[in-house]
Amino acid sequence: MRRLAFIVVMLIFAFVSEPVFALTPQQKRAKAKAKLERKKEAKRRKAKRKRIKEGKLLLYIYSYNLRTNEPLPATHITVQETNARPNKRPKINKATDNKRSRVSKGLPVGNYWVRAAKIGYFTSDTIYFSHREDEDTVRIALYPETRLTFTVTDSLTSRPVAANIVVRNNVGNKVMQTTSDSLHSVLAVLLDDRIPFYTIEATAPNYFPFNDTIIDPNVFAGVVLSPREVKSFVLHNIYFATGKTRILDSSEQALQELYQFLLARPNQRIRIVGHTDNIGSEIANQILSEGRCKEVRESMITRGIDVKRIEIEGRGESDPIVPNDDEAHRQMNRRVEIVLL
């Protein structure tokens, strides 16, 4: 009787249970994976209970590119308590990982600040935050730098020139001050393309000062210094309304420098020579270049310079210094040249 009962029980068990031998390989892998996930979840819950009990709540810091919103691995993260003494060791001082672009650490409840730094990016703003919950998340943004590389050369020989260089942002704050050398004369400055424009100044012994505005780093032609003994030089930073002769207000500094040049040399006569690119008809460009020269001369006359000291000549598109094959070259060809007589 007992033997019969045992057989009945085994038959019932065989029908209601899932026989292991009947599982496919895919089902076995899925079952093993699910079991592993349950173990991991149990381990995470246990770790969370331990953190909360010890008062070290988990904090995640993520870094990302502010322009593209993409994650930024290898970003150095610094986290410190808001009221920490100056020399106290940071709570977090490490780089984000490659998988999630984040760092994590269990920290006590409190008020903190975080900063991020990465080569090729501007250092982030300091973010202040309160850490109150387990698995708090803070996202910190960095903005990529625009690296402008340029040369400082002689207008006659194209050789490098040792000069003092100052670059300022649109509100006049200095962002770089350095000296070029006479061997290589290649410099680089990091610009923020969210700033509308920068100005660059260059001075060197026996050269006329150089001033220009950097609006688009991709079309900046570099610093070209004109020796004081030369017979001509380009009047940089002079701007006209598109397709017109009217001088824009942003040209005031260039006009003032030309006026000071003439004021310091009362016997110096000049010829103002206007040049254009090849956009438009040849006749229209010739008329445009002459009209712009007249406007520059009129500006000098209204400041007190004798009209007899100033000649004008419009050359239109006939005398380019580089081929008109792209916007950068066309900008170089649109120029006002001062010839000393």
C-alpha cells in the first residue's frame, strides 16, 4: 500500500513540475540569467539597507557635453562639502568611467559643491546641491573649447615676428597675453564660440600696431605686422555695410588710429586704396571701392586732416592678394590699404 502511494505521489509531481530535461538550451540560459538577476537585486537591496543604516547614501555624478548632450568619459570630478576648510581632502576626486560617464560614492547627508574638468573643454561652473536621498543624481555640463591657431608674420617677408599679443573677449576682459617668437611665431588661443567676438592686439618694435576682430575663428587670417618703413599697410578692423560704402560704427577704432597716425606726421601724405573681392560685376566693384575710399577720406577730413594730404584710388577686384576661392580668402581681399607718399 505504501509503495502504491509513493508511486502515485511521484506521478503527480512529474505532471505538475517542469522537468529540467525538457528545457531547451535557450530556456536554460534565460532561467540562469533570471536567477542571477534575482541574486544581484537581492545584493543591491542588502547594500542599500547597509548604506542607509551607516548614513552613507549613494551619490551619482554624470558629466556631459553641453553642446551635444553626449556623455563625457574621463572627466575629472571634484566634490566637496560646502563648509569644508580650504585644505580638506575632497570627498570625490576622480574621473568618470567609460561606460556611463559617471562617478559614484556613498556620502553622508549634507550640502556639497561639484566641479568638472576635461582637456579640450572649459572648466564647468561650480554646482551647489543638497544630498538627501539614496542614489541622488547630479548632472554637470562642460562646454568644448575652440582652439584658434594663428601666425604672426611680417607683411613684406612673411617671416615670423616677435610681438606682444593680447586677446580680449567682447566685454574687454583679457583672455590671453603672450609673446610670439621670431623663429616659429605660431600661437594658439582657446575661444568660447558662445561669445560673439574677440579682439586681438599686436605690438612689436619698428612695426605699426595691429588690431582686428575675431568673429569667426575659421576665417581669421592671422596677425600680419607692417614695418614702419614700408610704403603701405593695410588698415585693419575697418568695416562697411554689405555692398555699400557706409562705414559701420565698429570701425571707429581703426579710423581713430589712422587719424592719430596722420596727426603724429603732419607732413605725411597718403593714398587710400580700396579693394573688393570678385562677388558682383567688375564695374560695380570698382565703383564700390572708390566710394569706400571717399568715405574713409571724409572721416579724416571731419577730424581735421587737410584734404590735400589724402588721395584716393579704387582698384575694385583687380588686385587680389590671394585667390577668391573661399570666404576666408575673399575676406582677405576686401581691404583698405594706406600708401605712404
